[in-house]
Amino acid sequence: MPRVTTQPQLPSAPRPAGDEVAALVEQARAGRTDAWARLYQLFFAPIFRHIRYLAGDHAAVEDLVQEAFARALVSLGTFDGRSSFSTWLHGIALNVVRNHWRASASTQTAHHRLEAMHTVRDAASHGDVDRTHLAKERAKVVYAVLAGMPEHLREAFVLRDLEGLPPHEAAAQLGISPGNLAVRATRARQRLRAELEAMGWLSPLEDAS
Amino acid sequence: MITDVDELAVAEGRPDPALDAWLDDVSAAVEHDVHRAHVPWDFAAMLARAHALDPAIVSAQAVAEAEQSEPVVSLAHRRAAAAQGATHDDPAFARLIDDVRAATEHDAALRMNGVTPLRAHDRGASPMGRLVVAAVALAAAVVLGLGVVEGVHVLRGDDGAPADAALHQGSARDASPERAEIDDAPRVRPPAVAPREPVPPEPAPLDPTPREVVAAEAVAPSPAVRPTKARAPKVVPPVERAPSLAERLAVLDGEAHAAWKANDLTTAEAKFEALIELAGTSRLADLAYGDLFTLARRRGDAGREVALWKTYLRVFPEGRFADDARAGLCRRDASDRPACWRAYLEAFPEGSYRAQAEREAGGAP
């Protein structure tokens, strides 16, 4: 079942108008650095947020955001306008994060998982644990589990269930159909639940039948 | 055979509040991080990376130009970050500004709904029309009055703090999305700033009939108790009240942004300068300097930018734009650039421009 997020959304500036963005993209393609500066500013916050959700770890986000914009700038000639500039840019950000995942995939995953389990257990064992702290520790666990999942499940789940993007938008960013997105996100969700059950954090769901 | 669709149908039909609670926590943790993040928006560093990726597309000259001409790229972000602190640490001033804004918007709404002052054809309005107009005017006066009373109360300080102390804590205006739009990046069109009308000292006259008489009609329950000529209430001249400092600042801010939106940059600059003069070393003045930097950039007045940075650093050596201003001076106005960048690194070891500073500082002095 798609999750209805209860978290407040970021206060964000109004979305730039499509025609303004299209004009800026044309100018940037023509070599206008000031146009790219404006696009950088318009899309910095959403790309930062997008990458932060995907990466899970804030330590690398700054560099990844810079990398995404730099790669987008040198690839601007390949933007054909079939999708919106925003979708295209988010797709580049996703590729940058995928490369980051691959570069950092190692035995660290298992190590992080064990570490996360410990920290959450420690946090939960204190009755007066700070709510924010507990949330952070839970986030570590979830991202540790996600790190062990295939990329296609992980990214569908993050975009749909964590970042809370509308299905059509998340699907467009991944280049798949909304139905396919839902299947991937659901599978990721089931795997996540199974892992959390195995770690003893969640009780098995009662059979509805 | 179980298909994806079957699997999906089964999965989606099963609520899972326990897992949802976990995921809410994850989202909360990420949002918390995003809100607290202080991320340098070093546009020049991004261009340098693009140049490294493909020098044919992003030339070294473009990078050099960006390093020279874009020293302030993070205003909008910092404003947004500052806004969170401002609204949290100064609820009293935020309430005051909200009240002033509410009264202004109410007045604007009256006007936009046809209750415009002194139109010839309004003079012959029906008694019912005038009754409605009077009721709305009365409501506006009450709202404005409450706002002023509340504002005075707030400025006097619920906690006994001096009135002007509130002004030194920032304001709720920072929190508005349109405020976050006031930025410094090169613009293709005027910033999308919602126009803010100056706060009127009194509700605008709605009709040639004195306000008090109309108001009396508005509350008359029936013709039987309509005031006769002999019993008509006295027309009392409105008491002139000098606008408070907060109101004057709000008016200046509104006028500055209205002028900016109308592309009248000269007037906008003059209004921000007047605001700075009034606001002293408060956060409002700090923010107004950011607006002046942006305006100077838009006018292409490099000399003015340098002068503003110097003035700003004298007044706000640790202000929210000090990092940008110091970097700007190193880029544009330093006779000894390496020394300037070394001093920058010492003052801002985690500064937004540390990458360039480290490149240019050139090792030990």
C-alpha cells in the first residue's frame, strides 16, 4: 500500500515556470554562464534534497550535488526536451548517485548494517531516548538495509516511499512506467519489512485472509 | 503463475502501519538534515569541475570569470536557513510583522474587491451597498486597530524587553517563499516577489461620507433607530499616531520590493539604504545589505559592490554575508590576493569559497 507521508514538506520556492526554464536552457546551451547560474540556483534545493534522499548519508551530498550540476552542464547538448529539464536533471543526479553507490559498495555494507543494528538497539534501550535521535538511528538501519538491495528496487523505493514523489514523476525520472515503479517499490518494501522482522524490529504482519 | 500485477494487488491491499512509522522516521531524519544543512553554493567550484570534465564545453576563462564575478551566490539559501532561526528565536517580532501584513493584505483585499476609494459612480451607492461597505470598513478598522494594539503590545515586550530589542532578532518575512526568491544569481527577469503594499496608517476612505457616520449606519439595526440629524454622532477627527519603528521598516521594505518588482532599481536601493539607516545593526539591516549586493550586481556596478562589501564588513564583521563579502574583496579588490585568501581561510575555515582560497593562498605566507 503506498505510504502517505506525514512529514512536513520542505518550504520551497515556487517552481520556476516552464517557459523561463526553457529559455534559460537555450541560453545556457549557447554558452551563457549567467543562464546556467540561474538554473543552478533554481534547481539547487530540489537536487540537493533528491540526492540526500538517495545517498542516505549527508557526508557525500555536497560533492554529489556539485558533480550532478557539472555533469549536467557538460551534457546539456544531449538534452532533447522529450522530458522536462527538471526530470532530466534529476535523472543525471540519480546516475551520479548510482556511481557513488557502486564506488562505495564493499564489505562496508555489512559493517554498516551491524553498526546500525547496534546503535538502534542502544537508542531503543533508553526509555527517554530523544525522538529525533531515534529517528536518525532508524534511518541508518533503513539505509543499511537498502544498501544491500538491487539498485532498481532501492531507487524506486526511495523516490516513491521516502522522497514521496508522485508516481508519474518518480517513474519518469527512472524511465519506467508507473506500474513498473509500483511493483519495484512494493518489492523493496517487502524486502525491507522482512529484514526488519529478521532483526527483530518489526513483528510479522498478521495474515489478512 | 503469480504476476507482478497480482503481487502488487496483494501487497497494496495490506496496510502496514508499523513499517510506515519507521519510514516516517526516516523521512523525518532526512528532512531534519536537509533543513539544517549549510551547503556552500560555490558556483565557481561547480564550473571548475565541469571544466575538468570537458574543457571544450566549459572554458578556463569561464571559470576564471565566475571566480571573479560571482562572489555572492548563496544569499537565497542562507536567507531560507536564517528564516528558520528567525521565526524560532523571535516569535514576538514575527507576530508583529504578521499583524502588519494581515492588515495590509486586508486593505488590499478590500480594494481588489471593488471597495476602491472615491470613485465617482460609488457615490450613488445604495444604502445596502453602503451598509456592506461600511461593515467591511469597520471590520478593516477593527483588524487594523487590533493589529496596532497587538503590535504596540508586542513592541513593548511581553517579557519586559525594550521595544527595539525585537527588531534585532530578525523577522518572519524571511520565512516567506517570496523572500527566499530574493537572491543574487544573475536574473533573466525581475524576481518573483509578491508586491507588498505599504502599511496604511488608517483604512483608506471608502466614500465621501465621513467614516464615522458610515460606521454608525452599519450598526443601525433598523430605520427606527437610524440616527437623526440632531442625534448624529460627532465626527471626531482621527487621532494621528506616529508610525512605530517596526511599521516604518515594514513600509520601507514593502516599498523597496515594490520598486524592485517594477524594475525601478534606483528607488529600491534608496529604500533599502533608508531601511539600513533606521534598522542600525539589526538583522533587518543585515538582510537589507544582501538586497543591496544583489541590486548592485544587477546594475553591473562593480565599484558599488566593492564599496558595499567594505561597508558591510565594517558594520557586520560576522554578519550572514561576511563570508561572501570577504571572498568578493579577495577576488576583486585585494592588492595581495594570497594574503587576502589566507586571511579568509583563517576567518572562515569552513567557508563557501575555501576551495578557491586554498588554491590561491599559496602555502605559507
